[in-house]
Amino acid sequence: GAVVSQHPSWVICKSGTSVKIECRSLDFQATTMFWYRQFPKQSLMLMATSNEGSKATYEQGVEKDKFLINHASLTLSTLTVTSAHPEDSSFYICSAVPGLDEQYFGPGTRLTVT
Amino acid sequence: GESVGLHLPTLSVQEGDNSIINCAYSNSASDYFIWYKQESGKGPQFIIDIRSNMDKRQGQRVTVLLNKTVKHLSLQIAATQPGDSAVYFCAETFTGGGNKLTFGTGTQLKVEL
């Protein structure tokens, strides 16, 4: 139980285009999902908190107009990287919270912008 | 605290030895701590957690120790196996923090045969 999936697992896009990443909780409902970014050899950095039915809360320094988050249902949150540039290339990871403290992570999405 | 730096600390151990991975956390208000294992190209995997009202918790082959006085956390892995090779992160959060986790810098564990 408590499985979180991400799609796609990897994506290559051209500079200036947008790409959407999906995060799904497969066997539980999650009112809260989180989006993280991880550069090579570095730790996970929280980008934003996604709440079902409301606007996402972004961490300081994260551009909300560039990283669009939509939490359309209790099992799905999407992250859209708009007008992607090579510096946006990273490993994007989501997590979902089914209850009080537990947080389950997705397998990550590798984004490469050429 | 914020994770900085381009190089992960590395711990190399022989198969069968015990491993100890350390973590210093930053927020004295943190009251819930988790250790995660991350294999290359994958998301973090929960290993063990501990709340601030405890100083030790044991799982299967793993033990977490918490020293709130010096804001230090450690993960002990007994009889380390090749499958334990991964990057290990500690994470902290606090009650009322909305489940937001702050991750440590991570340690690369390499198990040598």
C-alpha cells in the first residue's frame, strides 16, 4: 500500500517549451502533496506544497508563474514547468501525505532541457 | 537547514560491518525525524523515524539515535549488505509545520565486498 507514481519517469524537451509532470497516489487519498527538486549530488529541496482544491504554496525563491501546480483531485497533482530552460534540468520528486505524518515519495521524473 | 554543496560525504564500509551515518539538524523546534534511503535515479524510501520524546528507536537491522541537546541524529545499520549501498538522508519537521520536511545534505554509503 501507499504507492505514489509519477509520469513520465523521464522527459527531454527543447528550451522554451513546457512540460507537465503528474503525481498520483494510487491507493490512498492525499489532501496534501509536495514537489521537490534535486540536482545531482545534492539533497532534495522543497519547491511547493500542493493542496487539493486550493492554490499551491511556494517556497521562497521558487517562481510560481514558472512552476505551475494544480491539485485537481485527492489523488492527482501536476507540476508544469513553463518555458523550460537548461537550468531547469533536474530530478523532480513528488510526495503525498495520507494522514498525520507519513509522507510517501514518488519515483521521480528526470527532466532534461536541451 | 538548507542543503548546500556539490559533493556528498561518502562512507565506505566492508560488507558485514556496522555503518553509522550522522546528521546534524538545524531547527530546535523540530520534533519528528525520518531517515530515508535513496538509490540512484529513484525517489526516497522510508527507513525509520523517531519523535523527539524518544532518544532511540530500533527497526530491523537499523537503529536511530536522537540527541536533542546537540541537535544530532544518527542511523546505525547492522551487518551492512551490498544492497544497503545508497544515499541516506535525514529529514526533520515539526508539529504544526504542515508536514513540510527539511532534508539534510545526505551521505553516500558504499559497501565494499
